[in-house]
Amino acid sequence: MLNSTDKIIRHKVGLLNLAEELGNVSKACKMMGFSRDTFYRYKSAVEDGGIESLFDQSRRKPNLKNRVEERVETIVAEYATAFPAHGQHRVSNELRKQGVFVSASGVRSIWLRQGLHNFKSRLKALEAKVSEEGIILTEAQVAALEKKKYDDEACGEIETAHPGYLGSQDTFYVGTLKGVGRIYQQTFIDTYSKVAFAKLYTTKTPITAADMLNDRVLPFFETHSLPMLRILTDRGTEYCGRADQHDYQLYMALNDIEHTKTKAMSPQTNGICERFHKTILQEFYQVTFRKKLYSDLESLQKDLDEWMNYYNNHRTHQGKVCCGRTPLETLLDGKKIWQEKFIH
């Protein structure tokens, strides 16, 4: 197939050849749709430079890629691992003080070429450098790594060593049942294995939050001889209050469980529960409420328990540790690893 340039050139050459065959410039121009002035320009161009002169000639000078010196690029890349938390404008300003002049957009271009375009990639490069060279981290580098750890927790990417190392608890508003009233679900998820528990209440209070742990969670982990070390919650009134007067806080203290609270105004910090709530809403509640009318809390709880049994024992999970196993399989495998590391 001919591209547009070839077609244009053929059209121009065709005009010249047709005029020569007919011996009549006006007739040839009329047939080809050109003016006489255009014909004589084409003819003059061919006489001076041949057919090649009919190609469109751009008068613009080529805009060569404006790339910084290799020395500057190396300095910017080294700065990225030394201070991974600094943004492109900060890097530009700091390097200017050292006599290295590169714009913020120039820093960004270097980062893109070096694969350092975001905070996580710069931290990854820092961790690789530490493992390869065994360097001693500066205060700025340690602070950046700590910030990454906190940001990972904010996105639900929580580092957890074994089952029971960290649990996540939250309250989920289910809806309103006629004759019953508002329904709240207390949710607990083990962040390692993704084993989950859910119990329904008509209120959300410190008592119900503690009852969930006492009735479902701690007995389960005691059965498997696993400790429950820490629980992450949001800052709701059912979880937070004066330690000497708050039922949930008292229960945590009596069972020697560390209580960690999410960052203020950041519910995504408890993202693992948020994601589970989306799953249970789509796979259980939205289905069961279309199949059955509930008039009491007990019948809904019974169906919920059946679904939770399916979730923990039969439904495969694509979590960071699960990798296609069921939550219970992940917990049992994690228990073996925990026993090998911490007991034997």
C-alpha cells in the first residue's frame, strides 16, 4: 500500500507527465485539479533538483533531545537512594546548593530512565543497595523506610510474621431489619492467614466489640495454640476510650493484647477489613437478601456462620501469603513455621 507521501508525489509527477502528453498545460491542470502556478513551480523544482525535490521540505531544524550530562544523571540517581523521600523539586533545589544545576523536570526525566519515578521504587533501589553493599543507613534513609512501612499499613500491605501476630477488627453496618432495627457486624481478620470471624449485633458498643473477641476469636486461637499479640482497629468509640472505664480497652489489657489504632482521618489504614467487607457484601449479603426475608437476627447469623465456614475452609484466597490456598490452610502452614522459629 502507498503511504500519503507516495500518493502526493505520484500526483505531482502525474500532472507533469499529463501536461507533456497533452501539450496543453491548462487542460492538464484542469483535469488534475491544480492551478497553472502550481504546475510551473513543480516543473521548475524537477528541472533544478529532480523528482526528489517534489518531496515536502520542512524548514524546521531538528529538535535534538536535550539530555543532561552523564555525570549529572549519576549524581541524581545517587541522591535518589540517599534521600528517597525527597521529591523532584526538593532534589533540584538541594543539588543546586552543591553546584549541580538540573531542573525539577530534568530530575523527573532521569528518574523515569533509571526506574526511580516513585517513592516505592526509590526505596526498592535503596534496599537493593543495602543488601548488595552492606552500607550503614543514614537517618534520612531509616526515616524513609519507616515511612514506607507505615504507608504499606495504610494501604493494607501489613507486615505480619505469623498467625496471631496482628489481627484487624472493624465494625460494618449491614442495614435495617424490619422488627429488629439496625444491624451491625463485628469483623475480625487475621492479617497473616486471612482467617475471618463475623458476628451480628443490634448496637455497636465496647461490650459488643469485646464480646466478638471473647466468643469467637480468642477461643479459636487458643484451640490452635497460637498467641494473639496485637489488634488493629480504627478510632471508633467502641474501640477507644479511657483505659480504666472502657470495656474493650479493659478486655485487651486483661488478655495482654497490644492495641494499635489507625491514623486519624484515614480509614484505609484498616484496608484489610475494608476489602473483606466488600467481599462479604457482594458474595453474601447482596445474594442472601434477594433469596430470603429475615425477621430475626438469629436466622441471619446462622446463614452468615455457614458462609464464614465456606470462606475460611473452602474459598481460595489470593492474598499476599495465601497464594491460592484457603485461609485455614494458610493458618495451619503458618503455625508450623511459627513453631519452628519461635518454639524449637
